[in-house]
Amino acid sequence: MHQNGFTTTILHSDRQQSVEHGAVHKPMHPSSEFAYDDARELAAVFQGKAGFTYARQGTPTTTALEAKINHMEGGKGTVSFATGMAALAAIFTTLLRRGDHLVSSQYVFGNTNSLLGTLLELGVEITFVDATDSAQVRAAIQPNTRMVFTETIANPGTQVADLAVIGEICREKGLVYVVDNTLTSPWMFRPSVVGASLVMNSLSKYIGGHGNALGGAVTDTGLYDWSGYSNIFDAYRKGAPTSWGLTQIKKKGLRDMGGTLAAEPAHRIAVGAETLALRMAKHCANALALARFLEEHRGVAKVHYPGLASHPQHARAAALFGSRFGGLLGVELADGVDCFDFLNRLRIVLMATHLGDTRSLALPAAHTIYYEMGAERRKQMGIADSLIRVSVGIEDEADLLFDFDQALNGCLQG
């Protein structure tokens, strides 16, 4: 039986359900509330029947987007949030309790690091490990460990976690395995293949892709048996156990905490997602070409990119992701090349604190998004003071190479 490919499935996702007035896209539903002619039907929706009550808990627009993300990840269910950080916060705060233990990669996004610091203050124990070494994950597990968290490719050092072996450890120990798939996107990689329980995607990045909307999503892969997870509230222990975890994340993260994705950004992300495969192919091709070029440039000391043979986890990245290695680079400049002077000489690349945009973006990582965590934590994460984080866009390859070359040469000559 023929099965449609990635892009065909996403393009026609809305049409798998009824779409008002024959529209190609699911239209925006900005209404805050949803009325019913029959009070019994309203009560039934509150008690679990499919439907809508109040927009804080979802709308037809967010539901349509969630169906797209769920198709991408091959999940059993997806819940959308206002941002990727809201999605992560919902996972951690709704599934962990005081006294629980979390094993986390030490190579995490700066804001995620800050969120984990908040969890520590709330009484959750956390052990940070080098997730590229699965033995460290195994050694960190305690009797009260409930969850393991890692990113697929770390931001900005591009370390690649030992995803498959960590998945085996989590299955063996009965732990919830949470994987942040933002840097790879479901086009490059589905964390379900390594046994992930929950997958988080920051929809603001590659899936939305155009720097015009914020959003996040949590997908349940269906691989974890929630009937054995002690932190599920009695109210959500109804129906098939496969839905319990995501139901709790949705009820607490949206209804109680209000991390809701509004209709307008949800619609923008849904439309942007249609071209994910096309954009990601260009992101990956441009990033590999730029990484190879910069690795040979006398103005550069080191390039961090999984597609380079010099990368410590290159073989693992190739096994996990094939010939696609993402659109993010970490670039350490040579001695004597000032990171600020270099950035100021770029003409095409924008100095901005985002990634996954169609435009190439760059910033001095240690001085901006990782400044708050302090020098010691940056050193642990491998973030040098001269490190430039580059989110490679979809510009013409020759133009990108020329821009970096002229900026570096200008610094070396000046």
C-alpha cells in the first residue's frame, strides 16, 4: 500500500478533517469561547468528550497544527504551547515533584539551563552529565530518578548525545525519556526511533521557519507505559494509560498555567511547516558548505558542526541523521580576531538571537544568550569567549561564503 511522503502528508493534513467552506488551510479561530445549543453536550466536553470550551485549552486552529506536528513525529498525540520554553516547563513541572530526580545533559540551551535552575529551587534533584557518554547517564541514575532529558544536537556546541543507548537505559529502568528535537526537526530525525517517551519541538525555529511566530509542542510517542508512573494525578488515570501523561501535561500546562498558543501564530506556524523539508535541505547544505569553508580559514580556530569529520560525534551523527547535519554552527575565532569586530563586518548575516530562520543569524554566544549562566558553567558546556553561534539560512551559498570571508579577512588585515 502506497504511503505518502513527509511533505505531501503535511501539505494535505488539514484536508484530512473537515475544513470550513472548502478552504485549503484550516482558518484561524480567534474566539475565546465556544458555545453549545445543548447544555448536556457542553458538560460532556468538560468531562472528556472531544470538543472546545475555552481557548486557553485549545482551539480548532491549534488542533489542526497539532495534527501536523503529530504526523511529522509519528506520535500518538501532540499538545501545542505558546513557546518551546512553555512546552518544556509544562513537561518538567507537571510530571516531576519535590524529591524526584532528573538526569539532564549538561549541554542545554541557556534558557533551559535557567529553567532547570528553577526546578532545583522547587526541590527537584538534578544531575548534569555529558550526554555524549551514555555511561555517565547510567551512573547518574538513582532510586528516585524519574526522567532523563537531552537535546538531539546541543546549542551552540553541537554535541550529539548518545541518543540510542540512552533510550535503551531508559527502557531498562522505566524512566521517562524526554528529547528536545528542535535543532534537528522531525524532518531530520524522529526521536521515537531511539525510544523517546516525549518529544519537544520549539515551533518558533525550523518548523515555523520564518521568524514571525513563537510556539512549542510536546508529542507523546506512545512508547512509555504511563500506568507505572507514580506522578499521574488520579483525575487523569482514566481511559487508555497511553494518554495519561499527555493529558496531564495539557491540563496543567494549558488550563492551569496558561501556556496557550494563540490562533494567529498557530496559523502562521502551520503554513510555514508546509515547506519544512525544502527549507531544511537548504539549511543543511549551506551549513555544511560554510563549515567546510570556515574550517580551512586562517581567521578561524575551530568549527563545531556534526557534518565535519573532525567533529567528535561525526560518526554517531551520520548514523542517526544520515547525510543531514542541521543548520547550526559554532565558530571559534582565531587569536587576534575580535568577535564583535567580526560580527560588525558581516553584511548579509543578521546579528539576532534566534535560529531556524530563513535568514542567516549570528551572535557572540558567551556575551549574550549564555552570559547569565557564568564563566564556570560556560566552560562546562564548551562555550569559549570567542564562540560565534551561526544559524545558517537559505541564502545562496556563494553569497554566504563571500560574506564570512570578507568579514574575517577584514579583521585579519585591520
